[in-house]
Amino acid sequence: MVEERFLIDANSFIASYQNFYPFDIAPGFWEQLRNAMLKESVTVLDVVRAEILKGDDELSVWISKRS
């Protein structure tokens, strides 16, 4: 059986954080994403992580703790 692995781009994280799922409104979204990253069904490339870390916000703190 082939295991599915999803690559998420920086814009998916940034748009979710800024427009749709801020941490204070949708903590469950970020918890599910964290769990998927721990299970390695979601992978974040180094270049994506670097792009997110350029921001000085909660998202950059969140991603720095997760990868």
C-alpha cells in the first residue's frame, strides 16, 4: 500500500492564518495540521518553512516549533 504524503505550500499556511483560520478562532485547524505533520502525512519543505519564518507573527512562531 502506498502512503499518501501531502506537500503544503507557503501560501496555504499564510492565507489560512491571515484570512480564514486565525489561531484564536480556529485552533482545531492548527491542531489537526500539527497532528498530520507529526504523522508525516503532511510535509513542509525547507523553502516553505523559510518563507513563513520571514514573517514576525504567530504563524512564524508556530512553524518554528513544528519543523
